[in-house]
Amino acid sequence: MDIQSDYPTQNDSTPFPLPTNESLKEYVQNRIRTFQYLSKLHEGNAYYMNTVLISKEALVTMYDDKTAMKKRALKWFNLGHGIGGILGLPNPAEFVRALNALMSEYEHESGEGNAKQKMKRIFSGKGSQRPASSVDAGGSQGQDMGAYSYMDLLHVPFDMDYIQTALAFFDVLAAAYGRFIENQELCRSQTFSETVMKIDHKMRKIISMVVKELDTIAKSRLNEELNMLATPMLESLYCA
């Protein structure tokens, strides 16, 4: 299973290679399976690429940087909360436009270049204000991103568990991608398909980061198991 199977990625300013109606459906379904697979891996009871079991203990060890994981968990929580807020939009086309805008807001909020806007927002006492957003339906950034249309910057008065947040996050992403293929007529639309691929291009950055971390865990576990097998063999050779 290729958990990063993709069409070639490009910058948002250039057209994406658009799949046909059926291949878009297959592509989205494969991505949904990816989210489900990542969820199983984070439950600590699945084998990584049919090689080694990634245990919950290994995950906890990998994600022992509590400060970094708390930040990521909060970011994912806010993004997931934003997706939940638009998931019920009745029209899939409207949902896709809103999600594309939300992903642009998420990328802007996560970027280092907006530190001044963040501080300004904090000291002014202004949080997320949906009506005042400067992000249009296509997800382009306006002059002032101090307030967002779709992304809520929620204050959580406790430390969020990263693994539990990740499990819920992947479930929400799977549900969001499911909306892409609800209407077969829309899947034939070039504009709709292009917007879906733009969203996926942004989402791939999250997937790639997680896969890289899981790959590190799997390699470490594989080395441990190989060492466990090699030690008795070496001892028997020395004794002989």
C-alpha cells in the first residue's frame, strides 16, 4: 500500500494535472484509506507496511517532545474543528470551496511569516472572527489575515493528548474526503477537480510529515528486532 500515492504536486498558482471522473474517485478513495491506515497505526496495533508492529509505547517514545506535540495537537484540533463546522454544508461544491479556503487559512496560521499578525491579534483581544475574513472562496489570501472565515483559534485550558487528537483528526479528514465524491456530476467538472487537487496538495504536507515519523519508528523497531536475532547467533559463534 502506497500511503502517499499522488499525482505530481505543483505550486497552487499553476494548474494541477486533473484526473478523470473515475480516477478522481479512485484517488480520493485511496486517500481515505490512507487516513484510515494512519489512524490504525496511531492506535498502536497495526504493522507498518507489513513489516513491524508499531506499538503505543513506540509512538509515545517518538512523540516525547511534549512542547512540539502540544502545538501540533492544538493546530490539528483547530483545523479539525474548522472542518467540522463546514462538513454539513449541503452542496459538495460549496464544501470544497470552503475547505480550500480553510486550508489556506490553516497554512497561513501555521506559517512563521505571520508572527506579527498573531501577536497583534493576541494583544488586541481579537480571536477568530468568521464574518471579517479576507480569504475568498478560492482560498486566496487577502491584505489582512487577522481574522478567519472558517478556522477557529480556540483556547483549550488543558494539554491535549497528541495521539488521541491524531486519531480524531484522521477520522475527520476521511469524512471530509468522502464529500468530494458524493456527486458524480461534480466530479466531471474541471474546476471542482482542480480545487480538490489543490486541497490534497496542502494536505499532503501533513501526511508526508506523519509518514516520515512513522517510517523512523518502523526503522528503529526493525533494527531492534534484528539485533535481538543477531545477538544469540554471535554469542554461539564466540562460544564455538
